[in-house]
Amino acid sequence: MSEIKDQNRYGPYMTSNSAPSPFSTTSSVNTWAAFRAFSASLDDDISFTGLSDQTPQWVQVKLDQPIRIWAFRVYIRTTVSNKDAGDVPCNLWISGSNDGTNFTELVRLNDTEITNYVQWDNTISKYLWDASEIVEVTPSTQEEYQYYRVYFGKTAHINPNSVITDSSTVKITLIDFFRVTGTPEPSVIEVEEIQITPETLTIEIGKTAQLTAAVLPENATDKSITWESSDETILTVTDTGIVTALAIGNATVTVRATNGIFKTCPVTVTPKYEAVTQVELNQSALSLTVGEAAQLTASVTPENASNKTLEWTSTAPEIASVTEGTVNALSVGDARIKATSADGPSAECSVTVLPVLVESIVLDQSELEISVGDSRVIVATILPENATDKSVTWATNDPDTVSVNNGTVTGLQVGVAIITGTTSNGKTAACTVIVKEVFAQSIAITPQISTIPLGQSVSLQAAILPQNTTNKAVTWESSDDSIIHIEGNRATGNAIGNAVITARSSNDLTDSCEVSVVELVVESVTLVQKNVTLLVNQTHYLSVTIDPPEANPESLVWTSSDESVATVSNGTVTAVSEGYCKIKAAASDTIFDTCIVSVTTQLDHIDPYLNTTEGMTKISDVKDDDTLLCAGAAWFKYNGVACNNLYISGNSWVGFGASTEHLKICRRDAKLYTLWRQEFTYGGKSALKFRWDGYSRYNSTSSSYKLTWELFLFEDNTLFVYVIDNPNEGTNGFDTLGGSGEFTLVAGQNNVTGYCDNPGEGKAFRLVKEKYPDKPVMPDEVIKYLIGDVNGNLYTIANEHLSLLEKKESLSENFLTYGMDTVPQGAALLEMDNPKILYWKNKLSWIVPKIQALVSAIPPDQVVLTREIDMNDPSILGINSMTADIEGYASITLTFDHNATWWKFDGTEWIQTTQDNGMDVSTINAITTEQWANLLTLVDGGLMYRLSFVMNETSILKRFDVDYINPEG
């Protein structure tokens, strides 16, 4: 039994009898390097020269305590260059000591042994101790020592050609010691298992294969094995596991250890493999019809091929499939069937699949009767059943009489037609279709009429059943042509009275109704517009509605109160001269409506001309990169040149008198779609307007690229740019002739005005980012006020009381004769229920006079009711706010049902109340838009309301404003 060997390396210090660098050469023993646990790790190689057995060099290791070692390992390099077997640089032995002076030799390697541990390294061309080799020391003869020396001496086995000289050097790089620990192990370790790789073997006759064996455990004392073959006529095996196949058959290889443990490997010897060299098919081409099958037979060469298995494939399996040589024709077309051997050779057969042709077509009917408008289906039978293409093409020899669609025939008119069905290969069958007339079964006047207005005509209609009646002609008759005259299907009331209207079908079925001719009386006349402003010579049509709508609108009488100002004919008003007049549309003396027409020679406000094409003339449609020559104005100058012509580009720029980019508005590769032009008078001077409408991208009409702008030129040599649709693309700028004229266009702020500081020559323009200013109101403007009641009467104030006026024919004459210069005060208006304050101006302007009135309640706690206010107008979407300015006490309530119920807001919600228990001023002023919307929901969408104010003698109602929500916000 040997002791357990612990391969932990050991020792802290190493010394030598040499003079290694960097230490002094005078020191015979140097403690020169520490080494890792159980290992000497040298900071510098220890070099030895001039080795000999008489004066060996040594390395000494001092341990921190005595230990007993079982092996050591040394790493060295040498300059000896001879690498023949046995040519080693030195011999080696190890000794132990406990006093560091007297050493006992433990092991010495002889010439033969040392060659087992030294290897030649081709990389560095030096000898090197193999790191995997360990020199063992006999533990039984060894004691524990604290000092160990490794000696290096000259070996007697050195080749005479490689004698160690003084220049020969041995360098030590590392020394490992392995100590003995633990308990003894058995002196003999038995083999327990043998493993063979591979475990089974298949080999072709005449060939060899390598088997390897592993003996376990790895530290078994005796690991020798023997190899055996169970039948050496089939195979043999060498002592190293090489198997040679001699004959076809099976045998077993056995590996056996000296203690009888063995392992077997079954071996199969196979014949020599014969590959397929050629594949042939019994047919190289096949022709099949859809649904047929054929068998292909394949043969391989040589006959004794080892693997005759074939793989069958089709290049078009949807046309012809193949299974083990059986070919099935599936659809019309061509395919190639291929048989391929495992060794590569193959053969092909071309397959053509033909259709199954139609042999006959039979229709389920040879003759068919139908009525006009009726449809029937003709069914075609195709034989044989498996015909590839069973489609049928249908035709009619008279498409005006009978139509056919996929076998469905429809009678269109009385007559006879032949329907033919034709197969794809020309087989035909026919059916004669007879279309019969469909007679009317009933006739009814619809809608039934009972009256016709005198002098008017109505259309007559009658329904004939069934729907497919062949002749739906209707003849209309009147029992008294003097009362009702009929032409075609139009009945005209000629005279007051009754007559019978009869509708007659082509087969003499009739329906009648008695109709009265009556004279309709117009009950109301309403003009859509109440105020119109026109320029001299301008025309305008006034739209009118009458009730009932059936009444004759031509019965209206149109008149003008002053034909020197404007004339009217059937609703078309023509402006004659500056002034005011009233246009009346009257059905009678009491049923009429009026419109105030103001005629002027100029407008003092620019807004009516903005963003409109009214009054403009289109001068061009789509233009891309083209530049349009447009008629300009001689009174507008640019850089001293009269701009008789303007050049306007599809790329959104304008040239004044020359085709040059003077003015750029989002200028880029744009596209003009419409260009407009207009001349007019503004502020008594000439003006010219152009409107450019298109897109800032030539290849897109996306709304995000919409570009619309208007250019105004004025006689005072100013210009005005108004941009309506601004995509914020391209370049904006104007060559002002006196400096930079670049400007930025921003949505909602698209007004740019150019003023000329030298208007006579049209030089030195400057730009202002604002709208062109309105012209001032003329100083001779006259404003007059009158008071009107619900019946159309006019009043003035005389001696602080209302005074009824005798109306004159001319509206302006009423104001000029009786009108007040100031707004009448509220105290005088209390005598009238719902008074109206009317005003008249001799000059048109857009400044509306603000009408104010003070209202006080006398006697105390008087109820002041407003007139009912209708919010049904489409311009009113809801109430935004109500704001009151009242001095003293006031209680405010609202009603939406003609004074039946009253409402107030209590600060949190709307509640029903009494008329005299309402809101104060602060409450109504604080009501939000959302809370007003909630009230309109509570009153179920009522759009007619009235306000009630309860006030005492000290209360004064100064102002009450209602702000409505309009479609534009």
C-alpha cells in the first residue's frame, strides 16, 4: 500500500548556488525569489553555465516547516541546440536536509530516464521540460525535510558533438513540489471496467477500422489489455485495435484485462457497395386525358446494384401526379415525371394531359312562352359528365325582343327570338322563345287631385298594373274643355268650375276624378332680403316666397317708391341714381312686403370687396408655369412706368408693367386654377382688383396647399394684398424700390398694404402689415330717427309724447320731413307696446348708430315686458350671455311659453318661479354659456322667449345686451 499523494504545491523561498541576475555574483546562496503556494515562481530565470558532475549547480528551497514530498516538477530551458535522442543538457537529482548543510539524496535520474522528461520545443529551438511530466520520489525512504535542493550536473550521455561549454546555459523557470498527505491507498488498484469506441461497427469487406479501449479506473495498477476476434475467417484485430474485414458475416471483437474484465464490440462485415449507374423508364412520353392514369416501369443498371430504391417526382403535380410510378392526369397541361435513384442517376417521361371534350349539349326546353318583363332560366346539360370545360356561351338572335344572361332569358317586347347555347368546342343547342303582350289590369290616377288654381297647370300621372304591362300609354280626357283643358298630361284651369278628368289605358281601362278650378288668394308675401345696397347701374334679383306656394307668383305687383333711385320688374331691381327707395311686392293693398334699397356711387368700406368673386370676371382657368398678360390701369405707376399691363404667373407672382417678379405671394412651383378681375370705384377714385385661386403645389390639390389671394390697386398709387388661404410655403416679398419689402403671412393676419411715398412716379413704396384703411364718412352725412309700431305706423316725439305721422310715399321723405336728429328717450316710448326705433342715413357707411334709452318704472313695482324674441333664425345657434346695467331694484325672469311659466337661475341651477320673483342684475350677469345651454334643454328646445323686468320708481334700466352664438362663433 502506498500513501495518498497530494498534488498541492508547496514552499515559500528559493535559493541557489549560482549567481542569477539581478543579485550579486559574490553571493553563493541568495534568497532571491518568493513563489506561490507550493510553487517557486521566479522573477528572473536562474542561469547555469559550465555544468559538471563534480561541481553541480543547485537550487535550494527553504520551507516554513518540514514536509514529506512524493514528487517534483522542474521547468527549464537550455541553449543546447542538438535535439538527437539522448542529447540532454544535464542530469538531475534532488536531496533533502533539515539543517541546510547536510543533504540526503532522494532521487537521481540516469541518462535514460532524463530523456523521458526533456522535450525539444520547435517554437523556441530549445529543450524544455514537459509540464505534464512529474518526477516521483519514493516516499518509503524519505523523511520530512525543511530544505530541498535540486541539483543539475553534466550527464555522461551527452553526444560528443554537443559538449557543454562555458557558453551553454540552463535556465530554470519554475519548480513545483508535491507533498504526501492522507491515509495509505492499496498498493494494487484493479481494473473495474473497459469501454470500447465505437460500441458497434459495420465495415465493408476488405477495409479496416480503428477501435479504441479505455481502462477504468485510470489509476489501475495494471492497465494492460488484449484484443481478440471471435471468427478470424471473417475479421482480425491487432493489439492496438485495428480491425480488418476478410469475409461477409458477423463476428465479435473482445478486449480483455489481465484480471479477466472484458468488453465486446459486435462487428458486421458487409459486401462491397454497388452504385446505380443508369435508370431507364419503359416510356419517355405519355398522352392522357383528364382523369386517366398510367403505370410507368423503371429499371436500374447494374442488376446487382446495392440500393435500387427510386424517388418519383412531378414537375407539375397539379397537372399530373405520380405515386410509385402510377401517373394520374389531373388537369390540362404538360408535366415531366422523374425517377431518381439514391446514387444520382435518373430518367424522365414527358406527360401531356388533354381535356375531355364535350360531345353534346341539350337544353331542358326547346320552346318557351313568356310575357314581356318576365324571366325564365334555361338549363343546359353537357355530356359526358366529366367534360373538362362545361362552360356555355349564350346568345340571342333578337336582343331587342329577348335578352339572355347565363341562361336566364327575359322578355323585352312582343315577338319571337331564338336562344342558342354553345360549348367551348362548338356544340350547340337552341330554344325558341315567344314573348307575349302583357295587358293592363288596372289604372289609377295618382296622386288624386281635387283642385287646380285658375290659370295654372298641373302634371297628371296614372299608375298601371301590373308593372310589366306592355303598353303603358295613358290617354287623358276632360269632361269640359272650357273649364279644364288637357294637352298631353298637362291640365290647365281655364275657368272657375268643375270638370271630370279621366285616365284611359291602351285596353280601355279607366279611372276618373272630379277637379275644381279655383282662384287661390295669396295670404302672405315675404321678401328674403329687407335691405339691399347697390352701386349705380347694378341689378339685383329679390327672392320672394308666397303662401300658399301654389298661388300664382305672377299675380304680385312690384313697385318702387322712387324710380329715379331704382326701378323694379318682376323682382329684378335696377339701380338708377344715388339715394334710397322702397321696393314693394304686393298681392293686395294689405298683403305685401318691402325692401329698402340704397343706391350709391361709391362704398366707403373695403370689407364688401374682400374674399368674394361677386362682380368679378373670370379671365383665366388652369395655368401652371405660364405668365398671363392682364389688362392693368394707366393711373397706377411702378418705377415711373404706367401699368397698362400686369403680368400674373401661375407660380404666384405679379409683375407691374413688365414680366418681372415684383410682388411674390407664397411664390414657388405653384399652379393657378382660376384668375378673376374687377374694376370699381372706391372713395370716389378708380380701383382694380385681381383674385388668384389655386394651390402652392403644382401636383397636389390637398387642402393643406390651398392658396388664395386678392390684390387691390388704388388710384392714389397704393396697393393692398389680402391672403385668404395661406399654406405658409414659398417666398413673400415686394420690390419696394426703396428697400427690403419682405413680409411674413400669418393665418388671420394676412393684410399687407403698400404705400408709395412718391405716387406721381410710383417709386419708394413702403409696406405696412395692416388692412387698407376705410374711407372716412362724408361730413355732410345726415342721420334721422323715427319710431314705428307693430302695424307699420310711424311716430315722432312732440312735446315729449308720441305723435302719429301721415306717411308719405317716399321712405326718405318721411325721415327728412319728420325725422329726429337724436335717438328718442325711453320715457316717451312707454306709451307704446313694443316700439321700434328706425334710422335713416343719406350716405352708406358700415358704422351703425348705437341706440340707447333710459327706462324707469312708474308707478313702483311696475312690470316691463319685452316683445317675444324669435331665435329660429339660422344665424342664431344659442345664447352666449345676457348683460344688464340697471340702477336700483330689478327682478328679471324669462318665459318660453308665452307667459305660462317663468324661469330664473338661483346661482346653481334653473328653477321655475313666478313672474315677480326673479334674478337680480349680478345673477344674470354671472350666468355662463354652458348654463344658458342647459336652460334651452330644460324648455325642450323652445326658441321664442320674452324677458320680464319688475322695477320700482327708483330703478333705471340703462342697458340690456343679449350676445348670441352665431355659426362663425
